[in-house]
Amino acid sequence: MAESIEEMDWQEQAACRDHENVIFFGPEQGESELERQPREAHAKSICQRCPVAEPCLEFAMESNQKYGIWGGLNEKERASLKRRRARARRAS
């Protein structure tokens, strides 16, 4: 589903705009668990004070972003949220 320009305006207010992408997506050559954990914690701390974390997360969920921190959640956390939402929809 393609988003219109207006629906993507939230990106202009994103706290991550002032930071390098590597904080949110990791280095190209991979990283150890000991390197990943503090990097992700740093990224999530930026997301916690972001005024548009919710639309960011929803964008990532709707567009199936497979990598990176979006709206304060990493890949595994988004997958878990997606499963919980699917179970909730089936239950209602």
C-alpha cells in the first residue's frame, strides 16, 4: 500500500532525523550480541522521546519493515506485536 505525501509528514518531526541510521539499523557488516544490545537501547531511548513514535511504528507494521528499530521496537518485538494483534482480531 503506497502512502501519500501527507500521510508521511510525520517523518519530518521524527527524533531520529538528527541521528545516524546505523544507530537504528546496525552496521552493514553485522554485529555481536554485545554490540547490538547497547545500540538498540540507545535507539529505543531516542524513540521514547520522539513525538511521532506511534505513526512510525504503525508505518513499520503496515509496510512489513524487516530490519531496524521503528517506533521503539526491533524486528522481533514488531513480529510479536503483529502476532498479538492477529490473535486479538481473531478473538473478537
